[in-house]
Amino acid sequence: MIQTMQSELFRIRKSRLFWACLVLAAFFVFALALTFYHNSVNGMLPVISLVSFTEFLFSDYSLIFPLTLFLCLYFTEDFHTGTYSITLSKGTSRVHLFFGKLLASWIGVLFFLFVCFGVAYLSILIMGASRYDIEYSFSAIGAFLLFQCLCFLGYTAFLNLLSYLLRHRIIVTITAFFMLGVLYLYLTKISTALDMDYSLYKYWVVGLSHSLQINTFGEDLIPICLTLVVYLFLPTAISLSLFLRLDLRGLERR
């Protein structure tokens, strides 16, 4: 499994699409930092709050759109190129292949997020340090970012499941973006109209999550943790079950 993971990490590192999506996401978060700074200027605020900026950072799809594009094409690449049977013919077990690829994708996603977080915080600090005091809480921000990262890993596992269900790269990509559109409508329109108690606005953290306040984060900790456990392990378990049963030879180059 370690060898498979190293091989997949090499593929990610050599992927031009990965770096292009990372540059695009970094530009988006820089634009978010610039927007937040100008909102602070227009609001005549005496300080820039990194707590508020952290919540603002996850208020749209700036991170998730580029990441979705890369992951959909990455997870379906082996179906498209027909390399699964070649890899398995070398003696690699399906379990090792599955977890090697999934763990490599998780490492790639964490690297993607850390770079974007670095660009975002460095940008807001450079823009705000000369004119404003900086308000921060490392423990609160760190805990919030940790849960966001875990939820992005859950989202990665979900896209992996989607790729095993649909397998065709174009269909998987279109379906993923369509579901993001439905989620947007749910978050902004449907859940408000239906007045749902267990709102994805709070507990489906990745994406539009600005209703989840860092200062009140601890009050919702139990449902958030339960949601994340399901979000991480259920798609992974279903994906593994599907992968172990797939006729890979018959599905190649579809």
C-alpha cells in the first residue's frame, strides 16, 4: 500500500491539472482576502479579526470548485486509461490499491488546503498590518480549520465513491458540479423555506458554511463530530465494497 501511495503521490505531483487548480484556488482566496479587507475599510472597523476572516474564507466555493475538478478527473483517470488491470497484474491487491489511491488523494488535498490557507492569511496580514490591529485566537481558528480539513477529506471520499458509481470522467464531473449547485440551493433557499432543524448549513461544513460561527463552535461539537464520522467512513466503506466487486477489465476505457 505504501508503494501504491508513493506512486499516486508522484502522479499528483506531476499533474499539470493539480497545479493549475491550486493556482486558481490560491487566486480565489487572495480575492477573498482582498474583499474582506475592503469590507473592513468601508466599515471603518478598528481591527481586522482573523476569526471573522476564517469564517469568511469558507463562505463560498472558492476552494471547492477547483478541487472538485481535479479530484473528479483524478479518480476516473484509471478507468479512462485502462491501468487498473495492469497494476493488479503486478500483484497489487485491490485493498492496497484502493487505500493507496485514497490516502494519496487525502495528502494531496491537505497540501492543497495548506497552500491556500497560507496564501489567504499571508495576504490579509500584509494588507491589514499597516493600518489595523489584528485580532486573533489561534486555538479557535486552529480547531475550526481542523474540522474544515476533515470535512474536505470526507468530500474527497464522497467524490471517490461517485467515481466508482459512475466511472465515466465527464459524467462524474458534471454530476459533481450539479450536486454542488443543488447544495447551494439547499443552503441558501430550501433549508430556510423548510425550516429544518438539522441543517446542512451548520453541519455539512465544507463549502458554504458561514452560518457556523467559530465562537459558538463548541455548542454544536457533538452533531458536527457525528456528521464528520459518517462523512468520512460511510463513503469509504461503500467505495471499497464497490471496488472489490468491479469487473475492471470490462470497465476500462469507458
